[in-house]
Amino acid sequence: MLQGFKEFISRGNVIELAVGVIIATAFTPVVESVTNLITGLIAAVFGAPNFDYVGAFTLNGTEILPGAIITTLVNFLLVAFAVYFFIVVPMNKLAEGRREEEKEEARPEDVVLLEEIKEILRAQSPRV
């Protein structure tokens, strides 16, 4: 029973998930900072830090705030923007670099040598 638990914990997926949670927790202040910056700009332009009261009206004594939907969508887009540009793009660049390194390492030595010879011959041949 303990052996099965040990195997489960040592699997890559569980460790990746734990790392993801830790990074997300550490990244929260960055997302909040970006959100605060943009909501501050919204407050400067519209006079309020959100869109809650845009189009507000009262119906049978109940205040209806359709702008709250806009605020929620803007907050979602701000978080998605921060996550994409501060996590996804850099991680994709790292992964792309690793794939290129692996491609170079995986090429047979004779192919690399032939490509080098081809480049030398191309450099030596007269241009017409």
C-alpha cells in the first residue's frame, strides 16, 4: 500500500501539478498588480474602478447592474492576458529552445559533417 502511494507521488504529473500550484500562488501578486494598474486606468477614464454601474437601473425596487458582467469579463481578460504574456509565452519560448537543442543533438554525426562540407563547397564555388 505504501509502495503504491510512493509510486503515485513520484509520478511526473503529480509533481508538475504541485509545481503549477506553487507557481500560480507566487504569480498571484503579478496578476493583481496588472489588474490594479488597468483598473486604475479605467477609474481615471470612467471615474470608477469598474463598470458595475454602467447601464444600472432599478426594477421594482431592485437595482440591476448589467455593468457587473462587463467588470467580470474585463477582470477575466486581464488575468488571461497576464497569464498568457507572463507565463505561457516565456514557457513556450523555453520549450521551443529545448526542442531545437534536442533536434541538433539528435542529428547523426555524418549528417552534420556532410552539411558542413556542403557549406564549405558552397562558399568556395564561384558565383555567376
